[in-house]
Amino acid sequence: MRRVFLVAVVVMFLPTLVIADGKKKSGKNAAAEKKEPKEIQWITSIDELQAKMAKKPKKVYMDVYTDWCGWCKKMDASTFTNPNVIKYLNLNYYCFRFNAERRDTLHFLGKDYYFIPEYKCNKLAAELMKGQMSYPTTILMVEKFENAQNIPGYLTVSQIEPILTYFGDNTYKHETWENYSKSHKSTWDNGAAPDMTPPPGH
């Protein structure tokens, strides 16, 4: 009789235990989702970027912009808010935001970079962009700030995806960009045609 009673008690409380366990698991999933950044983890200090690279080398994504650039603002509001772009950049790159027109002196890789009036920008921006000033411009560098590649212009999600993955997945080491870009199929874009209307102030 006592054994039957114990079994009945266990059966009675079993649904409660299952629900509690389910809540615990869903709580863990919710916590994991909360921990994942909802935006790109931009670095704005060149000193911080170099410190991070010295501690743990990683590829660098540099967004070169200006305060007046309309296309830069458009890229901020569209491409840089895409969850796939955010996740991939945060995982595979150090992301550095670089206002090309900043007037302070930067100390980068043992050299000083200052504002150049004739280019209306910092010398580092002019050097990375090879004097072809266009905003926004994407600069990609592999570990140790090497092999800098500059891609001028506004990039949609479907345009930036193969660029990021080509370098981020180290495909550049064994395949040409021409072959990769031809065979690559976008999986990040929502399929909507990009609005290429120039934004105000462009």
C-alpha cells in the first residue's frame, strides 16, 4: 500500500518537474541569446585595436567614413544592422571605425599619422586608400595588419557577404577572388532588392 502511495505522489508531481526543467532550459537559451551582441562591436581607438592585435591576432575590418557621408549613414542603417553581418564580423574580425577626417595624430605600427589639408583627411586614410578618397571605403587586413585590401563604395548585404567570407574563412589562401565570387551564393540577404537611391547629403 505504501509503495502504491509513493508511485502516485511521483506521478502527480512529474508534470511539474518536467515544466520546471523546460523553463530552466528555455531560460538558458534566453540567456545565451541575450549574450550574443545585437550590434557590431566597433573599436574606435587605434591604440585599443593594436593592443587587441598584440594579445590575440585577428583579421581587421576597417570602416572608413566621414560625418557628412550619406552613403556611410545608409550602410550603417542597412548593411551593418543585418544579424548575419553582425554575427560574422564580431566572430571573425576586429572591427575598427575610422573617421577619415579626424585631426588628431594617430600612432600606428611605429609611425605617426596626422591630418593632411590637401587630402582633407588623416594620412593613414590616404595611405590605406592610396590617395583615392571615396566614402565609405572598406579596408580588410589579415593578421598582423598585412595584405590591406580596400573596397570603395556602399556595400549591400549580398555584396559584403562574399568579401567577408573570402577573407574570414581563409579562402583567399587557396582560391582566386574571381573563382570564388562567381561560385558564391548569398545566404545572408533577405532577397529584397537594395535601395540604391542616394541618401540625403551624399
